[in-house]
Amino acid sequence: GYDAALIKNIDGRVPVSLIWGEGDTIVKSSLQQEIYQALPVARKQLITVVNYQNTNPELKADHFFMLTKSFFFGGRDGVT
């Protein structure tokens, strides 16, 4: 599950990225979709990471964990 009250209180100006791996057996895709729909923000994205098949070793996109430190993916503001 997730804390619905916390999600409702997110500042609408804060960009949010959700990342989910298709091999995740802990968090279901439907929960990610539910969280995404509940986000009251203008800029949000849901990224689905897929498995790489026919690799040696086979790379599976399984469970992702939250970062414990701030991390920016690019751009001067960390959004673009």
C-alpha cells in the first residue's frame, strides 16, 4: 500500500517520477498506477523498466528501492 494522506499533501509544484520494473514481485503494476493517478502534481511521470531477454546473464527489472539521497537525472533544475 501507500500513505494516501501523504500523497494528497504533496505540493503540486513538485515534479514526481515513479519507476517500476516489470519483474517486480513485491509492488504490483496496479499499485503504481493507483499512486500515479492519486498524485496531485502537474508534472509527473511513470517509468516502466522492462527486462532484457536473451542476455547473459539475463537482466531482470525487479524491485527498485527509494534513494536515500537527493539525485538529479539531468538538466540544471534536475527536471529536464
